[in-house]
Amino acid sequence: MIGPVARCRRTLYGAGVLRSSSLPRPVVSVGNLTAGGSGKTPHVQFLAGWLSENGVRVAILSRGYGRKTRGVLWASRGQGAGTAGAREDAEADRVGDEPALLASTLPGVPVLVGESRFAAGTECLRSLEVDAFLLDDGYQHLSLRRDMDILLVDAVRGLGNRRTLPFGPLREPTDHARFADALVVTRCENLEHGRATFTAVPFPPGRPVAFTRIRPFALVDRGGEETPLHPGGKEVVAFSGIAQNDQFENALRASGFVVRRFLGFRDHHPYRPDDLERIRAAADGLPVVTTEKDMVRLPGEVPFPLAALRVRVEFLSGWENLSRLVLERIGRREGR
């Protein structure tokens, strides 16, 4: 029973029976209450890019789910695209698909993985000057103290049946939303859709609430070259192995693609030669589209033309208050 265990953990950490470690730099966590996707990776990408643009030297700490290795590893040292040693360990099977994707799309941002994010942050500070850390999928990682917790809730899925695993989708009870400093309702069709989801979340008043959507804007090949998104009824075959495969298929159709066939795999699926042959046969000469997270898990050569759908976060409401609190918690002010 996950619910009682989650309550007990929060109580023990709150009472100091279980100890949390502190890094000597501010830590901002992005996470959720539910198992599966809620748009964490695009939101971490957005925040890391925005902080970098505002002169904050930020590094990302991740667990590296699904990797074959253990201990602390660098997915990127943040030395920029094309720099020797910038991504020496960024293969998805070594560091996990999400850190590998973050490393490839944020070449100026260090990305580290480790079971202990405290150990990963400590390793980072041994060789790099960092102003703040972003903790990817960190809402339940109570062994590291945070200066700010941002909780994401998917507007499409909401909180499901509001029951914890294994009887529902929740990692923690719904009332644990109160431990967050800010709430972001993601994947909103529009602002009204997001607000309808928000009414079902027991979130304390007076704290920042924002609403976002994840908007496809380009196709990208395996070399990183972008093509603006002008599908115009283009016929494709698509596949993905993410938490919500149906959301990716729906995003393609909503963007104007004609999806002749869609192949869904389990989340974090490690693609093997027989999978690639199955996709090639399904494509039958048509272009193939997948997610960027799936693309980093593919081997060096694939037997079909391939592109990934690149997406970005767009705020419908609430960014001003959220961004102000982020800067306040990491000790920065607008314009610095």
C-alpha cells in the first residue's frame, strides 16, 4: 500500500527522524503526484533554458530512470554543443533517456544522474561553478532538501481515481499537494480546461498556480537539424514508448499529420533489432515520426527515414507569479 508508506515517509522526514541532506546551492524541484508522464521533461527544459538566459548557472540532477549503470554519472558537463567531453556519457542506456535528452537539447547546462541527487550535486560542485540546481522528478526525493517544490498535474489525466498505487495512479495521497510551493497544470487544451482540472486539486490558496500546454513546433532529425512544422496532411507512421502513448498520437493528429499506423511500446522501452524491423515493415516506405525521448534510445542505425517531434512549453497563465517566486527562492531578482 503506497499511500500509508508515503504518509509515513513525509512524517518521519518532517520530524527529523529521517535526515535530509542540503546542497550549498538553492535546489528547485519539478515533480508530480502521479506515476507516468505529466510533462516533467519539457518543463525542466523550459526552466533550465530560462534560468540560463537570465544569467543563472544552473545544473540538472536526475535519477536516470532505466539506466544500466549505478552511481553518479555526467550526462553533460554543459560545455556547449560540439565541445569534446561535453556529453561523453550521454548514451541513454548509461544515463537514462530523459537525462540524455536534456543533455542533447541543453548543451550549455550540466546534467548529472545518480540514485542520490545529493551525491550528484556534490560531484557537480567539485568541478563547476553552479548557482542553482534543478531536480528532475524530485517531489518524492525527500532525502535532499529543496528551496522550492513545483508540482505538475496533467490536465488530461488529472488525479485519476484519486487512489494510490497499486489501486490508482498516485504516488502519494492527493492532500500531499499541500507540500508544493507552486502548482502547474500541464497539457491544457485551453485555460478553461486547465482551471477545471485545478478545482479538483487540494492546493492551498495564495500560492502560485500556472497553466501550460505543450506545443509541437518542429521536426528534428538525428543530427539535430530542425525543420519547421508544416505537416499539411503529411502521411506518416509513428511510434513511441512513453507513459502516455495515446497523447503523442493525438498530438500528431492535432498537428495535421495523417497517422497511417501507430505502434506503442511500454515506457522507457529499450529498442532492439526486431522492434526496428517491425517499425520498418509497418512504415512500408512512409516517413516515421517518434518522440525525442524515444529517439535517444535508438541504436546508431535505423532502417527507415526518421524524425522526432520537438515540443515546447507555452504558458497560458500564471508565469509572472511563478517566475518571480523561482527567482526569489534562488536569491535572484528580475534584471540581474
